[in-house]
Amino acid sequence: MRSLERLLRPRSIAVVGGGSWCENVIRECAKSGYAGNLWAVHPKRESVAGCAAVPEITDLPSAPDAVFIGVNRHTTIDIVRELTAVDAGGAVCFASGFSEASAELEDGADLQDALLKAAGQMPIFGPNCYGFINAMDGASLWPDQHGLTAVQEGVAIISQSSNIALNLTMQSRGLPIAYLMTVGNQAQTGLSAIGQALLSDPRVSAIGLHIEGIDDLAAFEQFARNATEKGKPLVALKVGKSEQAQAATISHTASLSGTDAGARALFKRLGIAQVESLPVLLETLKLVHVVGKLPNARIVSMSCSGGEASLIADAAANRKVSFPPLDDAQKDNLRAVLGTKVALANPLDYHTYIWGDVEAMARTFSAMTAADIALGIVVLDIPRPDRCEPSEWLKVIDAIELAMARTGKPMAVLSSLTETLPEKVAQDLIARGIVPLCGLDEAIAAIEAASLISKFAQSEPIKIPVHSNASRMIGETDAKRILTEYGVKAPLSETAASAEAAARAADRIGYPVVLKGTGLAHKTEAGAVALDLSTAESVALAADAMPTTTFLIEEMVSGTIAELLVGVVKDPAHGFILTLAAGGVLTELLQDRVSLVMTASRQDVGDALRELKIARILSGYRGGPSCDLELIVDAVMAVQNYVTSAPVEEVEINPLLCGRDFAIAADALIRCGEVNDG
């Protein structure tokens, strides 16, 4: 595919079609002050929305840089073929009824294939998408109203939903949006390629993503790598957490949503901030646009109300955001300004004794931000200007600007309500280098997200899943045998086809033993596990009571301190996901787990183990014995080594028995398939 430069920053725009959608593209370009050539193509009309029209593509003065195609799906393919022939720069395909509708329309997928063939190397967006808005150059290949205004620089937003993109243009939070992009079906040019092109524009400070499904994992990884290299944060809102959302995603854009755990692991791996809502997406983008990613989430908060101080403290209670206590120097400087009646703390209620005194407020803010913090916050709600006089409140902003000049620390104004930070004030704050944040909960979530943006993990490449044919399940006995070949430790064991044979095997292994019925998915629930058997008779009796006629006899591992689950699942959307969790029969109940994208390093695995709640038991809870963490990591790396060398769909060890000097797989399963080279 050719560069997107001509399409995204066009010197000429052509609109093909004559409906209201096409007319609106022309009107929006005119309203945005687009200075390039604007042309219309229609076989019967002399003009479209006041723009002179020609009947054919070949009648245009020259090959257009960007084209909005607003005709039906069949004609869209013909138009794309003609544009390719004249060497156009690229096109937006507005029509729907392609692969996203293949469940209802038998020819949907075939038409999308035909569209791709017609495009060849010419970039196309969609089909089934609104297009895009370049608010810096006035290019609005957009068939509807929108709320963007011209900006000199700002963030870019890429959305898989055109309607969500439209709604985001209506924000009044002061966020400067430089580009708004929709991708629709991502038939040819997807989120990753568009993101790469936007990164190359020096006027773009950060990129926000609304993601239903990732188009190409390898391309997305490279996109994230380049974003890190250019110092431009990525902030993502990924849908598909619920089963209902996953179903809606598949029907909406024919994208594979993948698992929520996989998406979270992928974004963490790639250094992408993940948020949970559209308001937090906007607030995080404002924050990183003004100050970039935060080195940590240590903040100070200042307000002239004890109630606001309590609210912001509560908002951070379940977040990875902290309010470090004031040191002696801060207290001395604050006392010199505020006197003895103000209780000094972080968050700080500085009362109204210094209200309206710009210098005193600046000294207060400077003293608070003098510590090792990432951001200083002043809670400030501006009275509505249509009914009140806000000039005294605006003095607080002047004081913040003074404090920033003196300390060099980034600062934000935080309104407890979105309605109490007028858009013009928010825009003025950004012009001064102050972050305008709206809503206590949203702001704290944004601070947490901006502080968790990490560098792209350079050391280990992501293992890209390949398609495989129907999978087959490998049972416990063979699964453990295979894994031991890669370094996983397993108990001594034998198999038996009768209760008597099981008893004889137990004699050979040595007591105590564990007896398991084989060929069953959930052995414990089926009554097919017997522990700590110490005689041949007890083994035979236990075998007779099990709902199976084949058995696995193993040595009983003693001294277990903790049980873990080690699992890998092939997630086509996000890569192979390595999950470490509290194991055994309580896995589902405890829900204590951390997921990583393979391939993970030993350091990654060790850090993930330490994130688990059960980590306190692994390290010796309340003076108890501790597990050998290195042996646990060895077992995890062995599983990973197996997955990287075989066509694996899923591997699970549950439990991995962990003790002072061992990490032993007590149960395992493997699901694998044959790679489809076609």
C-alpha cells in the first residue's frame, strides 16, 4: 500500500455521489476553510452543494488526492477501480453491506474482496465508515455534522465506530483534536497503518484509540514501538469485556474482539494506557497532550474546601494514585503563608483566608508542589458566566501559572463537575500549559492511566498466532510427559487399567501416593482424585469408587506451600496470553491472576508473580516458609518454551505445587492443532 500522505493531507478533494451525505462533505470542507481544490463527480448533475460537478472521474482536472465515495456498494467498487487507474491518492468508502453484513448478505464478503482487488495499492478507508477530519488543514471527508474547530496542533483519535467518533467531536472539555479518523471494516487500511501515518505528523501530540478489534497484531506492535520512539503516548478504550459486547463487535465490524485479559496484557506490554470510558479517554488525552506521560502517580491536591479535599482523596482510594505526606520544608513554607488556623495535609484545604490574593495563592501552590510529585492539582469550579461573575475564581489560574514558573512542576485545574469548567477557560488553560481536568473520578482515572504508560518492551518479540486446523486434546499423562521434555518437573507416575494394577503401581512408586481417574475433564468434581493413599488396599478401594476404569498413580508431593495455575491460551486478536494465577480448586473463586503477552522474559514472569495476592504466601506469609521463586519461574519459562516450538492452542498446569525447593506440575492439559499452511 502506498503512503497515506496525499489522503490525510490532501491538496485536492473529490466527492463522488450526489446524496445528502456527499453534499455535507462539500459543506463541511467549505465551513472548515479548506484551501485546496474541491471537486464533485456526478453523472447527471451540474453541481453538488454549490460545487461544479463533472460526469466522470476522468473529467477531473487531475488525479485527486482524497476522494469521498458516497454511492452504493456495487458502484463503490467500480469507482475505486477508476480511481486506481488515474492514480488517485486514496479514498473513503462510505457504503455498508460488505463483510460486516455477511451474515445477512451472502455476497458481503465477496464484495469486500472485490473492493480490495479494485483498490490495488491505492489506500482506502472502510468500507462502512464515515471517513475522517483533518482539523488542522480543513480537510473534512465527513458526511455528517461535527463539532471540531480549526487547531494548530492536538491529539488524533482513531475510532472503529463512526457514531462514537461523531460524539467525540461534540466534547466541550477543551481537548484540541487535530485528526478524527474512522476505520470501519479495516478491509485494507487499518488502525495500525493509520496510526503510523499520524505519528509522522509533528503537530500530533498523542493518539487516542477506540478499538473493537485489532487489525494486524504485528503491525499494531510496530505502531506502538514507533509511538514510544517518537514520545507520543497512546491511550486506548477497548470494548469486548462482556459476552454481549463481543457479540456486538463481531456483527458490527466483522472484527475479532478477543479476550479482555488478552487486550489488557497486550496494552501493558506495548506501553499503551488503557481506560474504561469515553470521558476518561478524553481526560487522559488532555493530560498527555499538555504534559506527556507521568513518571508516577504521586500528586498533591489543593482546594479551598475541606469537602473537596475529602472527595478527591476518596476518588483515589481504589486507584494507583497517592498523596505523599508533606515534609517539614513544605509545612514551614505553607505555615508562613496560611498561618496557624489551617491544618496542613495533602490533600490540602487552604481555606479562603488567601482568596483573591494571587501572590499568596502562588506561594501556597509552590510550597505544595516542591516535593517529589508528578502533578499538582488545584480543585476549582468556575461559576457559570451567564449568571455569575467569575473574575475572582480566574485569579486562581493566574496563581497557578506563577507557581509553575517558579517550580517547573506541571499543574492542573480540576473541576469537580464538567459543567463548572467552561470550554473557553479550558482552552485558555491549555494555552498556558495548565491541564484542564473535568470530574473528580475521571481525572483520577486519567492520572492513573497516564502514570502507567510504560516504554515499549524492546527485549522479547510478541509471538504471533497462526491459524490452525481443528484442535485435539492431550490428556494429563501425555501432557505432563511432553512438558517434562521441556523442563517442567512432574511427580513420579505410572498408568493402570484396573484397580489391581493401580495398587501394584503404587507399591512400585512408594507411599503415600495420589490416585487419579483419567479421561475426565474435571477430576475433583467427578470424584476422581484421591490423596495421601498409604496402602495398596486403599488404592484399590479408591479406584473401585471412581467413575472410570483407567488411572494415573503418582507420588504424593509433601511440603506444598502454595498452588499456582500456569496457563497459555492462543488469543488470535492479541497473541499468546500467559496467565499466572492462584491455582487448585479455588482458581475460579479467588480470581487472583495476572496475564502477560508472550514471549515474556524471566523478569516479566517474576514481576507478574509478585503482583498476585498469593505472592505473600509465596514469599513466606507471617513468618511462614517461602517458595523458591526461581524454580517457579523455571517452570513457567519451560511452558513458554514448549508453546514457542509447537502448534499449541492451549496449555494449562493446575496446580503447580510450589514448595521450599520444588515447583512440580500436579496436573496438566494441552490442546494443540495442525498448522494450516494454506
